[in-house]
Amino acid sequence: MDISPVLARVLAVVAVMGFTTLAIGYVFVREYKSRKRGRLRRRRLRYTKVVAEVTATPDRLAETVNRYRHDAEFVSVLIEFVSLLTGEQRQQLRQVAKSSGLVGQRIRLLHRGDLDERLRAARELEHLVSENDLAPLLVALKDDVAEVRVNVGLMLARTHQGSAVQAILAMMEVEEEWAVTRLADGLHLFGGAAVPQMAEYLARRGTHSAIVARVLGQLGDLEAEPALIDALASNQADTRARAAAALATAGSPKALDPLLDALHDSEWEVRAQAAKTLGTTHEARAVAPLGYLLGDEAWWVRHYSAESLAKLPGGIDRLRMALRSEDQFAQEAAMGVLMAVLGPDRFDAESGGANDAVSDAALWELDAGSAG
């Protein structure tokens, strides 16, 4: 007896049953997930209403937090709406979170949870922990996952507590480049509280001095100026360039001579940044050195030198001279800036300025403005 047709029918039945089972399973899983999402949406909506009521009636905050402190979903909603709380309510929330054990729960997750739990705990503790109770968070900076370390570092930065600055600077010495960039943004969040320690970091020539110099420039704190001036002598070209750029926000005459010296740096990036910063000094002493750099081999050096000359007393005259020089680089640099001032339709390269009375007046107006 040939059993092939029978076997074929059995296999076909098994295949149909298997396909049917998979289809039913797929539909069941989809329905389960859909209902779960629906339950989560309804629960979040309910918690949102609860949080809205709490913000309207502060005396219920302690009772509400105590009731829901074990529910991660409620805590998540509460943190999302923390911006609605007043300063007094936020302080009360921190006190309630600590006394109810909520902070302790999140700290345990921060140290022992899985990756998602540690990341969530780091975000939540930013709003729950008191500024005077940062020790557990400083310990979390040693987490074995870089993303957790960085998130905790940024969280500490948002507390604006200067005691955490040194910890973040120490992290930057060992982290990868992407992490260092994000931690630098965290240093900016500290504001003036971070300046003394960042200046000390520059003084000891830390690995990422260039990034720290950039942050100091963004903060524009005069207290950082001596460290930035000292950084112009660094053996790292990027640090020297960042320091030269950062000094533009300091505005102190003490930086003039170091910046003039930096115009002779062997690296064009440093010369370019020094030339750009000198345009903010309003010092006529910078005109001659910048005029010399109109013939520099690097385009950016020539460009920033010409831009700065347009802002300095007597700088316009030096640009006019460059138009008549035999140095093609100097001519092009001066022409580019003067054309930007007058517009290409009103600029006459032969006369060094204007081909009509209106454009000539505009050029002299710029000259008067730079002198003022």
C-alpha cells in the first residue's frame, strides 16, 4: 500500500493546524497588547488627574505620594508634571519622597536595577533628592554603564551644587568622547558655581582642557580669565584655540598682549581665533598686527583679521590700504569685508570704497562706529 497520499494529507492537516494556531496566537497577543496599552493609558489619565488635583491642593501632596509611592507609573506621571509645582511644593515633595521611602526605593534601583530602571531612577531622583543629600548619586557615577553615569552626571549638574563639579571633571578624564561632550553641557548648567574648579582644571592642563575652555567662554565669567590666558601657552593647539575664542567674552584689557602674541602661533586655528577675539577689544594696538595677517596663508586667519579690522579704530583705513597692496591674499580679504559692508553693487575696488556718495557715507559711518 502506498502511504504517500496519506502522509501528504496528514502533513497538510498539521500545517493548517499550525498556521491556524499561529494566527490565533498572533491575534491573541495583539489583543492583549492593545488592552494593556489601553489600561496603561487609562491609568496614566487617572494619575494625571490626581497630580493635577495635588497641584491645586498642596495639603494633599504628602497623602497622595504616600499612597502611590510603590507605583512606578504614578511616580513617572508626577515627575512629568513637576514643573507645575511651586517652589514650596517641590521642597515639600522632596521631604515627603524621603520620609515615605520613595527616594530610598529609587536609590536602590539606581544601584541594583536593570539598565532601564537605573536610567529611569536617575531621571526621577533629579527632582526627588535634596541638594544636601547627593552622596548616593555621587556613588552612582561609578556605574558600569556609561549612559547611566552620564545621566547621573547631568542630573547632578542640574542641582547646581558646586560639590558635584569635581566629580564630573574627574569623570571626563576617563569617559569616551560622546560622554565627555554631554558632560561638558552639564558643566554649563552649573553656571558660575563651576568656574573656580574648571579654571583649576585648565591650570593643571587636564585632558579635555579645550572643552572646558569652551564652556568657560560660554559662561563669560571674568574669574576664568587668568586661567584662559594661561591656557594660551598650552601644548595642545585645540586648547590654545578654544582659550583664545573664550577670551572674547571676558572683555578685560589684560588679555590684549597674550592675544597679540597668539597671532604668531604656529597653528592657524589659534591665529584665527585670536584674530577674531581681538575684534572685541576696541584696541587700536591690534590694527597693525591684524593688517599683517591679511596676507596669512590660512583663509580663516585672513577672514577674521579683516572682520576684526572693520570693528577697530583705524581699521577701515588699514583695509583700504590692503586693497592697493600687491598682496593678492590681503586684497581679497579686505575686499570681502568691505563688500559685505557696502554691498557688491556699491563697492568700487579701485577707489577702495565707494562709487557714489551714499556708499561712501556708509563706509565712513562704519569707520565712525568702530572708533566709538
